Amino acid sequence: MNNKRMAAVRIARVSVAFAAVVSLLGFGSYAPKADSFNMSFVELAGVNGGQNNVVFAFDRYVLVAPYAPKGVVTEDGNLSQLDNHFLYIIDAKKPGIVLSKDLTAFASSDSPRTIYYPTKLTFDPATQIVFVRGTRFEERDGEIEAIEVVAYLRVNLGDNGKPVIDSTVTSFDIQGVGGEPHSAYAPTDIALSAKGNHLVFTNGASIFTYSLDQGYLYKVDLVHPSEYGVDNSIAYLAINRDSNILSVYSNKKTIGEDNVGHDQSEISFYKVVDDGTLTLLKRAYPKDLPEAAALTPGSNVAVYSEPDKPDVQYAVFVTNDGSLCQIDLHTEGLAANVRQMAVFPELAQQSSDDTSARLVTYDASKRVVGIVSQGYSARIARPVNARIARPVNVNLGQPVLAVAKFSKRGKVVSRNVFADEFVDQGGLSQLVSLPDSNEWLMATYTGKLFSTSTTGDFEDSSPQLLGEIAPRTERIDYLASRGSLVAVQSCASSDDGLELLEPGSVAVGKFASANRKSPLVGAAQMIFPTASAAVTRGPAIRRPCNIKR
């Protein structure tokens, strides 16, 4: 497939109505009353929880690089229209932007390389290096070509304890498929090894390890170049830094005897070795998964160890038939024995258009699993003849939360599924664990904040509404050192994706007592910006492929 035809990603729209300011009530049946807390909003016009993540640094600061430009982008615009090439540092103690950095790399032998449309970040506290996935543009034969890149820079603390960003930004191109020097479209996942000395990423067909000292170190081909394309590519990559185990899976769409398309997943697990090589531990082929089941794009794989056996690792994931599966990673041989731990019919794919991610969180200390079916998905619009097509086949489903507790022998002793609480909520975020507590947090796209208990009998419990954050909430995280909730309120764009209607923001809430066992249950008081009555999910602003200088 022509890489130029895989050069733009656009998250499609959903219309939701919101009030500008609401009074917030919290309820708790299993935890003591908590103090009130406030949310402060830091406007970052192009930030988007679907494309952007946030990372924490020095137990106080929030790092984020907004994906979308804030200005109007014309159909055949120029690079000067794009202002989405900055990294921002937000102070979680006194919410506000304390530093920003232009993501432009300068090289003596080359022209400046500006990194646009940044997506994923990762930060290594040992080396104090921030890695940013993004895209640069280069003129070739009179056309502007998109090139996928990774940029990195150093962030440390000065003598006054305040963050300092190094003046140098360095970037390198992601190698293309089939020997091509560049990639015009690649998955945005990046991951750091346990020691922070190796970065792992993918071009969609291969996975690479990279070190700052030696550059590219190691490559593993998972999808043959002749078969690589939108219907056959790597869909997920992550490293569990406690065990230094890399999880990666590829998805392939096939046509069965019934002339209907079916998805197949191949899941691989590698040990990241100190020299940057990858040692294969286990591999599960489509035939090893529950019959006709696969992972939907964006679904995660959780690697964990039992508390009393830290050197013994397992992996859990959820397939599109609602099966919670487990793989023992320490047994002999490369063939993976996929064990079906439980089946949740409510999480099963309702149709071939239902591509909602299934996100699993496993608490090994309590033998408790939480699974979120996010309830929304979007088909990617690809450029056609150097022009970008409008998005198609946007599917919004019912967000679902499933929870279960297992015995020491792996039998389900308590389970429940919750959906009514999330009707007409537009989607559900990932679960966020609260250290030293018995709660998980989650937020709906409309901005409702919920918690759910990780102890007791699930059959007699339900998610508790804590309050509301803001409309268009797509991501939440928890900064344990400060007891702070961090939420990403996504920007909203016009139908054609060329104009920003509502700016995005990063919200920071400081809980009154950061060391409470249940810091969130009780009355909440928050103020949030006025919302648009009809908005677009995520940054409909896309990466232009016909940019002119």
C-alpha cells in the first residue's frame, strides 16, 4: 500500500449537549465522607484525550503536547497555519503553564525539522528524557510528504527546584516498511524499557529498539511487507516496566467462507534484554484464541505478577467476544496456552462495525479485574489522490464496565456488569487505580466522574457518581504524590475538521487529603468552562497531506 495514502488520522464526531456550570453531588456507600475539592482548568487549545496522553515528572508536573492546531486550517494550507508543535509543562501544585518548548530539531547538516501533530509522550525519570511521537513534513518533487518521527529532549530541575527544558531537541525518522527509509503512517505507541535506556516503537509491520547512544539496535518483523496495509498491521505495543516484558499484537482482516470479514489477532511477548535485543517468550496465534475472537484495535494487554511470586508473569486481555483470557508467560516453550478465565456477553462485539476498545485493569493483590468497553470507535479516513476524504462509519455503542474477583485457583467468585449508569454518556475512559485505596476511577465523555470498589461482593455494589469534571473528558490520570486528579478535556472542531470550535484543556484537581484511603467519595465542587451544544469528539482537525510552503 502507498504510504502516502496512510498519512492522516481523524477521529470522528459525536454531538452531546452540556450545561455550562452544574452543582455536583457525590455518593458513597462503602467509604467515609471526603472533603470537597476543586478543579482548575489550563487551556491548551488543541489537546485531545484520544490522541494525547499526559505524563508526570518530579512528582509535581504534568507534561502534554497538544495534537491539533488551534487556528483555521485551509484545504491546501501551508505549514505556517500549524501551531501544534509545542510541549507544555503544567504545575499540578499551582495549576498553570510554567514552561513550553517548540518541538523543532536543528541539525547542522539539515534544515530545521519541526514536529507537528504530537501524540504519545513518555518520560524516564532516571535519564530525565522526554520522548514525543509526531510527524514532520518534507517537500519532495513539488509535494509535501508526511514522515513519522520520534523527538526527544531533556527536562530536569534547576537549583531552585523548578523545571528546566534543555534547548536541544533531537529527532529521528521511523523507518518505513519493506526497506523504505521513512514511514508516512505508523501506530503512535512508544514504550521505554525498565532502565529507560531503550525505546521501542513500530512502523506497523516491524518493531524496533533504539538507544540514544547507538541509534537503531534491533528489528523484529511481524507483518510481511507484501501483506502490510490498513487491514493487516501492528495495532498495539507496550512494555511492563516492572518485568521489562514487551506486549505487541497485530490484527488482520480476512474474508471467510460466508463472504464476511473477520478479524484475527496474533499476540507476542518479548523480554527486552539489556543490549536492546528482544527475546521471544510466548506467541498466541489466531487459532489459540477463543473461536473467531480477536482483539479490537486500541484494546490493551495487562502484564502482572502475583505478589508472592514477583518473577512469575501473566498476561490478561479481552477479546471481542467478551472473553477474559490469560497467558502464563513463565512456562516452557514459545507456544502460548490461552486460558479463558471468564466470559462477559455484555462485552461482546455487537456487529462488525463495533470496534470499541476493551481495556483491562488487573489488581493482582486483590485478584480483581476491571474491564471497560469504551463504547465508541472511529474509522480512519485516508487521503485519496493527495486529498483527505471525510470520515466514514463512525459507531457509538453502549459503554460497559465489567468487574470480577477470582479465587486463588482462578475461579470467579463474584462478578457484575454495569451499563445503565453510562447510558447516553458518549463513552467511558480507562480505569485509574488509586494507590493504597480500594477504588478505581473512571470518567464518561460527558464529564461524569465515577468510582468503583475493588473489594467486597460485586454483586451487591455499583459504580458511585462522584461529580462532574467537564464535557468532552476522554482521559483521566492520578498523580499519587499529590493526590491530584488530572483530566484531559478534548478540543471540539467543526464538521469539516478545519476550524476549532471549543478549545481543549487539562484539568487538575487537588484533593484535600492526599493520603486518605478513599479520597474521592463525598461532595465535590468544581467549575468548568462553557461547553458547546454540538461538538466533535476529538480533534477533527487532521494532518494535511497537501500542505504548501
